[in-house]
Amino acid sequence: MTKKVLMLMLSLSLSFSVAAEGGKKAKTVTKENKKNMNIGKASQKKVDRLSDQTQAMLMKYRQTLTQIKNAKIYNEQLKKIIKSQTIEKVSIGKQIEELKETNEGIVPLMVSMIENMEKFVSFDVPFLPEERSKRVTDLNNLLSRADISTSEKFRQVLEAYQIENEYGRTIEAYRGVKKNGEKELTVDYLRIGRVAFIYQSLDGKETAVWDQETKKWEGLGNDYNKSIQSAIKMARKQLAPQLVKLPLAAVKDRI
């Protein structure tokens, strides 16, 4: 009986010893597992971080490739622009040389044109004398200005010629002062193209027509007073156009 008890106790003691040893081993395994899990988590975080860095680097690489592609396209376009500018530069250089040659020819031409206009105005029917003389003076002053291009100068000279040309086919009435020695008389001037230049005093008592051959005013009778008054109103657009009697015969003979 005693042997059986001893054996049972020994068996229990061994069982407890094994169980205790097993418990210690289990605790050790659990700690190792936790440690391994922590290591695994840290490794996963590192892998994730490396993956994010790799994605960022890949994106940056693709952006760099796109920038390089765009830079190549821009450089090709820039080469075309530079080539075009080079051609344009050569063309402009030729134009400048041609412009110099043109200026050398056109400046004397403008001088001659203004001189001819000045002579023409001095010999022409003496309407608007101050205005027309000033126009010629302004053109002469224009030629000496360095801040105005040759093309603009030529344009203004042509414009002056155009104005003079228009005088020959227009009708005009304007008020002015006629000087006769020391006497001054306010009159209405009537210009019909270049074929008739007439004045009439404001009271209608004095009327005369310019004789281009004698360079003098010739007095007119009272027969023309009403018709000239009507013509002056028509020139000022104060009266509808109508037939009027005007002293054109002398001019006609001159032609």
C-alpha cells in the first residue's frame, strides 16, 4: 500500500514537474511569438514605407520623362523660330537697304513737289491764301523733322496735293476780309472750282469776280447780285441746288 502511495506521489510530482516545465516553455514560445509579431509589424511598416518611396520615385521618374519630352518638343519649335527669325533678319536687312535707296530718291522728289506746289499756289486763283500758304510752309518744316518717318512725310505731301486737287471740283463759300489799300471790307467769297472766284459785300452793294489773266478784281453789275447770293447759300448748304446766272464767260474765254 505504501509503495503504491509513493509511486502515485512520485507520478504526480513528475506530472507537476513536467507541467511546470511545459508552462515555462509555453511562456517562452508566447514571448517569442510576440517578438516575432513585433518584428513582422516593423518589417511590414518598412516594406510599406519603401513601397511608398518607390511609388513616389516612379511618379517623379515619369514626370521627368514628360518634362524631357516637352523640352525636346520646345527645343525643336525654338529651332524653327530661330531659323525663321534668321530669315526675317536677312529680309529686314535687305528692306533697310532698299529703304535707304528709296529715301535717297524720294526725299528730293518731295522737295520738288513742295516747291511746285508753292509756285502753283502763288500763280493760282487767290482763294484761301493764308490757309494754302500755311500748308506749304508746314510741309517745308515737315521735311526737316527727324521724328517723322519718310513714309509719313510723303503721305502728308500727297494729302496736300489731294486737297489742292479737290479745290478744282468743289464749291465753297467763306467769309473774309478784302483789303484795298488801307481800306478793309468784310465780304463773302464764293469759289466755284477754279473757274470762278467771286466776292460780295455783306450789304450786297459791291460784287466782283477775279480775272486770272489780269490778276485783278472786275466789278459786276447788279444783274448778278441775287444769283450770287443764292449761289453762296447753296455752297453753304442753306439752299437747295438750282440753276443760277454767274459770270463765267470771261473765264471760259481764257480757257
